[in-house]
Amino acid sequence: MRLKRYNKTLDYSYTFGMYPTIELLRAKPDKVVQIITHSKLSDEEGSRIIDTLTAKHSIALECNDRLIHKLSPKESCYVVGVFNKYYPKINQENHVVLVNPTNSGNLGTIIRSMLAFNFNNLVIIRPAADIFHPDTIRASMGALFGINFELFDDINRYLEVFSIHNQYLFMTEGQDTLDGVSFSPPYSLVFGSEPSGLPPRYSELGNTVRIAQSGRVDSLNLAISASIVFHHLYSRYH
Amino acid sequence: MRLKRYNKTLDYSYTFGMYPTIELLRAKPDKVVQIITHSKLSDEEGSRIIDTLTAKHSIALECNDRLIHKLSPKESCYVVGVFNKYYPKINQENHVVLVNPTNSGNLGTIIRSMLAFNFNNLVIIRPAADIFHPDTIRASMGALFGINFELFDDINRYLEVFSIHNQYLFMTEGQDTLDGVSFSPPYSLVFGSEPSGLPPRYSELGNTVRIAQSGRVDSLNLAISASIVFHHLYSRYH
């Protein structure tokens, strides 16, 4: 298999760096095509884990500096995982719904926070940042491999399939503050895009909620807003 | 004045884009050297605000495509603010203390969240990401111009000067959870660096606090952790 630099039309993608690669091997060994290491790799503990996991799952392991240099934009990347893209299904638990997220870093950071606060199901309404982009995976620190996700072209299609979920829509003009809402499971936590949030028509879909704040900035960063909500629910209902 | 591409040794810096530039003009007009616009600028409302504020404060306003192209790494930047760096003092209110933050984006995002939740004083322990880097300012969405900040080379020097502040140290192995702590003002919320958090010896400086989480990821992103704490304090004690 002749590996190309990542672009979203490929049916495989990459983990760059030790941490996400180990998470890939732990959570999705059946999706791994091969692991590539660099001769400068000096992380002994990490190397031992990589050796153990590749041997256990009979995964090809190759030291190839030139190939890493070709695939990774960063000079200091010494481990690369190659894996086949996969499309898990979400289940009937609580959902996180991102409508048109545009930034890979935010998307990955949200996935990392989801796993930290036990949210396992992510819905993405397209168009959206590429969930398999190596930048998303890196920002997630490999947490992507621990969650379910599903892509929809239209929020209405999602609402048809998961009609029992109670919708909570996070909007700067939301009716209730986070502290004032009683969340009834199973629920969907719905967040809009970075530049513009949720369009006003979304307020018809369910309960609108705002995060109380000073009003001295226009809004919070998307990954920050989402993570504040996850933490609130985790610490209150756990 | 012949403007150079940004580097941290300059005694001036830049805001790139409409939003941070307007925040600069609103909050720190006396620091502004000049405003540069691009002929492709089509944001009418933004242009009107820029015109009004530069006229009000007698600030030079120049349309110069070539200069913007030279200064800004992004193609789509149509407004640049040039301002002199300044070093405000922090006051005796509550403090946010970042020990060796390494990432400009995180630093800016934390500053944006500080303003959203009414934290006005930031302490940075060096070495640290450059608070005046245009990437920091952009991630802050201009919130940098709304806060006080002060740089220290050593946490002990800071503790000498602000000895009445109660220290709360956020560590993954902290003794109390965020919900279980009663914060006594004036307080300092102390966060470590992205890769490694606070060194264990910091636990001697005050109360150690952790953010309750699932244990399924190693840690949260720094800007996420800090913002969760700010929101918790704002919504509980506001």
C-alpha cells in the first residue's frame, strides 16, 4: 500500500505522535493498517507499549524515517499510526450534537472533553470539519477512538431517527441558564458553529439554554462552552 | 515608522482582523499607533466603527494592501491595528495564575474566558508563551485589552508581593474536587503548563483542587480546565 499525505478523500488516516497512536492501538486495533516509527524515537516506555500492542494484534511495525517525513508536517513526529476510517453507530444514550463545526482543533478538543466527562455519542451535522483529519485526532489526544459518532446532512433527519431524545439548544440568547435547567435523559446537547452559533430557527426544536456570563465578550470559544456544559452535567448528575 | 513582521523583541504588536482591532480601539486607544485597512475590506458596519474610533482619538488610518500582505500571514486579513506594548499592574482582586503556559492559542482562549466570567487579573510565570503575540490576541478575540496582567520570573516572587491571596492549585491529583471547595477571596487560581501540569512541589503552596472526571483521558486541555473553574466560580458566587 503506497501511503499518501492525508486528504479527506482517502479511506485511511493517520495518528501523529506517541499518545494518539497508543490510544488507537488500545481502542481500535482491528482498524490499524501499520505503525511507522522514526530512528530518533527515544521514548522507551512508549516504544515498549507500541511493541507489545503491535505484536499482540499482529500489526506491521516499520522504522522508516523517509516515510514519516513525507506523511507528517511536523519535524518532531516520531511515531505514525495508519488506520482505516470506520463509521460507528451512535446508541440511545445522551448525545452531543455539533451543527457545522468548522475547526479541527475545536472538534478534537470537544471529543477529548466528551470522554473526560463520559459522553460517548457525537452527532455531527454537515458541512463540518473532518473528524478523521490528523489535526482533529491530535487535539482529541486519541479520544476519538473511544467514542461513537455519526454524521448527518440535516438536523431533521437526525431528529427523526432519535425522536425520544430531549433537545437542549445552547444559544447566547437561551431562555434558561445552565444552572436553572433540569436535564431529562436521554438528551441531546446541541451546539452551533464557531462563527455564528445556532441559527434562531433552532430555538423551536426544544429547550434553549445559555451559559451565564458577564457580557464583556461576545461569546465563548465553542470547545469551552461545550466542555463547561459537559462538566456541569457530569458533576451534578454523576 | 517602518513596520516589521511580528517578533517578540519588538516593542509594538498587531491585531489582525476586525474584531480584535475594534476591541483594541475601544479599550486601549492611547496605545494605538495606527490602523491599516485593505482595499478589499467589505464589512460596512466594522468600517464605520473603525472610522468613528480613529477620528475620535486622532489615530492614523491608512489603506495599504501591500503593507497588510507583508505583516499578516493570513490571506483574508483586511484590518490591522498597530499598538505599543504596555505593562499594566494587577490589583488586589482575585487572580488567575498560569505557570509556564506554552501555547498562544490556549493563552488567548483563557483570557477570553477570564473576561467572560469577570476575572480581571492574570499572572504569568515565565518562561511562557508571548502574551502580545498576534496569535494570542486573536484567540482572545481582543479580550487581552480588557484585563490586567503581570509577568513574574518566579512564583515565589509573586507570592511575596501578593501574600494575602489564598492559593488554589489545580492538579489532577488535587485533594478536593471543585464542587467540594469553598473559595475564600482574594484568591489565586493556579494552573500548570499544557504538557505537564503543576510540579508536585506546588502542592505545598495552598489548597490542591481537581476537576472531577471519568479517568478515561489523562487530562483536559488547559484552556478547558481553566474555563470550567472560572464558570464554576462565576455561577456559584456571582
